Amino acid sequence: MSEQPGFGASTWRVEYLLDNEDILTTYGIYVKSSDELFDVPERKIGYRHNWLDDDGEEVDLSNVVLENRTIKLECFLQATKTIDAIKKFNTFIAAIDQTGTRTLEIKFSTADIVKFDVYREDKVKVIKRFKESNNIWSFTLRLRVVAVTEDGGVIEDEPEE
């Protein structure tokens, strides 16, 4: 589980799972923060025309279609040896890059869970820091959302082919 800022006397914990596997305990990857989980993507406009001789523009708003969503996870890992850091990172990325989509599950509590069907498209840039024979690698993982389960209350997005 990843630690989040405390609220009052207790500490709030968020658990991140990839295909039902805890990302921290299975891969040794800490999720420092997540962003864009509940952002509404831009709306696609099917038809738009700006006439030269009229003010404003003409748009077709008869069909509501949204752009694909992206979730951003700020992650880091720790290892005493560089080879161990490489193994942790490569194992995690290989799990994400399997054929098909992955299920990303975020547990805010046992009763407050959101699931996303995701895949990775963007590159992952690793920033390496070394301190007293301790490798700390940080990276941003951007995952494209294919669908959110109905209990997440978000309309399904289909990937463009």
C-alpha cells in the first residue's frame, strides 16, 4: 500500500493493484501519487465550421463523444544494487505490456474501490538517484483508459483503431 498524507490522527492508505496483484508487494513499486483519475476528457466535436461572413461558428453537438482518458501514476522503486532495480522495473513494465488490457484497481478503503481497464502507450522515462549504495528510481507511468467499470460511474471509452 502506498502512504498518502495523513488526515487527523490516522494515516490514509491507498492500495494500487494490477490484475489483482498489489503493485508494492508484487513488484516493489511505490505509487507516490496518482493524477487525472476522475478528470473528464475533452469532448470531440463531430462537425465544426467557422463561416467567414457570419459571427461565431457552426457546430454539431447532437452526439456526445469524449476523447480517450489517461491516468498518470508517479512511481518509484528502491534497490541496493542496480541490477535489482533493473529487474524490478522490467518485471513491472512487462506485466503492464502483456497482450490485451490490464485492470488497474485503486482501493481507497475496503468499500471504496475504482477499477479501470488500461494499457500503456507512452514511453516511461526513469530518473535514477544513488545514495549510499541505494538506488532510487522514479518514473511517471501514463496509462490509457479503455473502460471504467460501471460502479465507477464513468462512460466507457473505446480505443481508436
